[in-house]
Amino acid sequence: MQAYQHILLATDFSEHATLVADRAKDLATRYQAKLSVLHVVDNLPITDSTYGPIIPFDIDITEQLISASKERLAQIGERLGIPEDRRWVEVGSPKAEIVRVAELEQVDLIVVGSHSRKGLGILLGSTASSVILHAKCDVLAVRLLE
Ligand code: AMP
């Protein structure tokens, strides 16, 4: 069995993210693997034609979210020793982007949390289950109890 060479930590910055990050770091150390980190800025629609505009059309918060994400990734990267060029921000659907980036970057293990705050009480959240289903590499879903 070949050792993991490139591990991808998918982080949602939730309160559980530190636990998931520490597990990814521990595995990277044990396997002497490269560690990269990814956050996906969810491109949820900010308007809904049924209810009318929720946020005025001229406000585009994506750029602010990207820049805030980069700052958070810098903190995580510093703590875990992940170099700047392996701290990635993408915009889109988290489940699809995690799988896409993992393939593109030839990752052999993806580390996600079993669920986020939104998924409290659910055994496996929708992001984790979709990544497990679609990824071409191994996926570790770190069990989060609450
Ligand atoms: P969920 O299925 O949304 O409860 O999230 C489960 C796990 O998927 C989280 O603990 C993260 O590891 C990962 N994840 C969820 N959303 C994102 C995101 N926007 N960017 C990167 N990873 C995410």
C-alpha cells in the first residue's frame, strides 16, 4: 500500500474546523505528505424571484468573502505550516469544488468534517457524503459529535 503523498484539508471555518485541521496535519506528518487547504465560497443566490430581492442587486459580496477567506486560510496555514501556494480559495458549490480541486491537484486523501453546524444531529452532512461518493481518491470524514 502506497503512503499518502498529498492530503487536502477542506475547511468551512466552523467551530469544528480546528479538530478536522489537526487530524489532517497529524496524517500529513505521519505520512510525510504535502498538505493543502481549501475553502469554497458558496455561490448561493442572494436573491430569490419568489420573495423578491433579499440583498440589493448592486451588492456583490463575493470579493469580500474571498478576501476574508484568504485571511482565515493564512491563519490556518501559519498554524499548520501550509505554504501560501497551497492555501486555496474557490467560488462555487463546496461539494463539487472539493472533488474538482482534489482531482486537478492529484490529491490522494481528502479530509473533511462529518458535518458542520448546519448538520447537527445528522451522521454525515451533505458535503461529506457527496465528496465520499464522487471523489476519485480516499476521503476521511472526521467524526464530529456536536
Ligand atoms: P457539511 O456537509 O456542510 O455539514 O460539511 C461537512 C464538511 O465539509 C466540513 O466539516 C468541511 O470539512 C467540508 N466543507 C463544508 N463546506 C465547505 C466549504 N465551503 N469549503 C470547504 N470545505 C467545506
